[in-house]
Amino acid sequence: MGAIPKRFPATGTDTAVSITRAVTQHRIGLSLTFDRRLDPDRLARAVRLSLDAEPILGCSFRTDKFKAYWLRRPDLDSTHFFSLSETPNPDAEMVAFQAQEIADEGPQASVALLRASHADHLGIKISHVVADGQAAKQYTYLLADIYTRLAADPAYVPEPNLAPRPTARDVWNRLTPEQRRDAKKAKSWANPTWVVPITRKAGLGLTYRTASLGPEEFTTIKAYGSQRDATVNDMMLTAVLRSCIRQFDPPAGVPLSLMCTADLRRYLPESELPIANISISGSLDIERIDGEGFDETLGRVRERMAAWAKTCYGAGPAVNAERLASLGYRTTKALLWATFRMAGGSGKTYPWFTNIGIIDDARLSFDGDVPIAGHVFGPAAMEASIVPVVSTYRGTLTICMGSGESDADMVERTLQSTMEELAGPNGRAVA
């Protein structure tokens, strides 16, 4: 087993996401439901070993005047990273678990086994400072693998992944000269344009709301989009946009900020990269057009997504974040705080859409036990905001949105109108 260093450099994305804790509660989690019991002792051992298999997870996030960095905790065996509890209400307990932030002190991952009368519910979460949605899935697959290996060999110890964590600079170095030219045209940020009712208690008492489409409905949506050269992502973005227009009545004819997240791993070699945050968000800046039908809005969303793809999904701004971090942690924090103050004082926000994609059940075998259901929890803004996180497991698509307790009704209405947009007045997309 290779020696694990005591210290790791933080990437520019790590630094930027850490600073945005000022306005966002940062963790990404998965909820998995099993129809049989898992072994809690073996699961606890697997979680502990995972903190060595991906050494960055066994670290604290630290900063000084000049830089941010990751420092390995010397007391991992005595830290809190796993819990087991019996509960009559696993759904409520899962929400409570996912709502708890992962502190910079670490560890950067936490697991809860919630045992109900007829099922085990496994909650897994990882800090967004160190990981994005794809990395959260990657960690879950790793945990399942370690748990399975321990069944055959209780003395099993995984080799630590000591490969350098990927950064936006690595992405940039893989782009062609033409791609770099186009990537420089992408915007690095978007001004919020949506006026969303903000309560005095916005962001307090974090909770979540979900809505799902079953396999038959999901298949219908995919077919509907395919007939129009649109992806499921295009369909979901369109439904969220139209739902927000219905709920919040923004002005027509002006670009509305609609943030969308893209995974930049598509530009890196296909290999098992270390846990990292290598995603970036950008705004589609799409106008409201009164009287427009779903298909027309879908066409415009598809065009904007194609234009964003032409700029390499914001690889240019991602590199700028790395350059900003190189100015020193205090300077980076001051500049980002100035941005937060300008946005926070406007009384406006924006929808922030993330599609984590398919959770691969073939990689989720916990010694032969595969979850019967699962979905992803995402970050949540501390001010009133719309943050739909989409994931798909075994053909069921789930939208999960976090908010403060006082804004839960607003989120519920937005989710409901999103489902209505997908269904249409005559059952257009959803059977």
C-alpha cells in the first residue's frame, strides 16, 4: 500500500466552491433503498477504508493567506463517518441526514444506515467542495466495491488512489486550438434576473421535495424528445424554465438567467479519475416569449444548449477560476464576496439546474444486494432559489429540490408545475 501524503493541494474549483458556502449549503448525497438487510459492521469498515482509498476524503479543508489545501486527519479511526439507527420514518430521517452540512474539518464523506421494519435505507453524502455529482456517484460505486470485497476477504485493504486530481487546466490542455478559441467566448457568470419571493427565514431548516417519473413515463419522454432531436436534459430544462415562468412571472423579451451544470470530464481521458469537482455552470440566457408552446420553447433550449456546447460548456471560465485562485485565497475570497454582495442586494435569483444522469445499478451491488430505488440530493441555496437536481435509477427519473422550510410550498408548486409541463394539457409527454 502506497504511503498517503499528509497534505494535498486544493484546486481552484475547491477554493471557489468553499467560498460559496456563504450563500449555499454544500453537500451532494444519494439515497438508496434495499429490500434486505446490509451488514452494518462491514459497511462501517468499508466507509473507513474508503477514506484511504480516496485519500482526499480523509482530509480537512484548510486555508491560509496564500492558498487553500487539504490536510489529512490523523484521527480518522475516531471521527464520525458512519451511523446506524432504527426508524419508523426513513424518508424524514433521510432528509434530516442529507440536510446536515459536511464541515471543512472533515471527513469529507459520511454514511448513514437507516433501518426500517421492511427495508434498509442507505444515505451517502460527500462534500461539494471536494466532489461534484459524478464524483458522488463514483464514491458510491467505490463503497459498494469495498463492501463486496470485504465479504470475501475481511482483511482487504484498497490501494490509495494517489493520482493527481483533475483540474480545469487539465481540461484546457486537452482542447484543440479551435476549441480554446470557442471556449473563451463562454460567460463566466450570470447576473440573477428572477424575482422569487424571499421569506425572512429563507435557507433555515433545510428540507427537500421530490417528484418522480416512472419507467413508462420516462420512456415516453425520451421518445418524444428523440423525435425532435432533443435530449432528456433538453426536455427537463424546458419544463423547468416554463414552470418558473408560470410561477414567478418574469418580464418577457429579456434574457433570463437559467443556470445549467456541465461535466467537463468529457474532455479528459477515459479512466478512473480521483474524486474531484470538475464541473462548471453557465447560463443559457433565454427569453420568455408569451404564447409560446412547449415545442417552441424546447427548440430554443436545444439551440442554446448547442451554442453552449460550442464553447466547450464553460471550460474557459473554469480555467479562469483556477487563475483567480492562484492570486491567493484572501484575494479570491474578497473578489467572490463582492460578487455575492452585488447579487444578494438585487433581490433576484436564478434557477440552477443539474442533471446527474443515470445511477448505474450494475456498479451498486453490495455483495449481491442491489438497491431497488435511489436518487440524488444536491446543494441548496440559503436564499430562496430554485435548484432542481435530476437523477435516474432503473428507469425512474427523480427531481429533487432543496430549500428552507419556509420556502417548501414554493418548491412544491414549482415541482408540480414542472410535472404538468412534461405532461401537457393532453398528456403530451407523460402517459
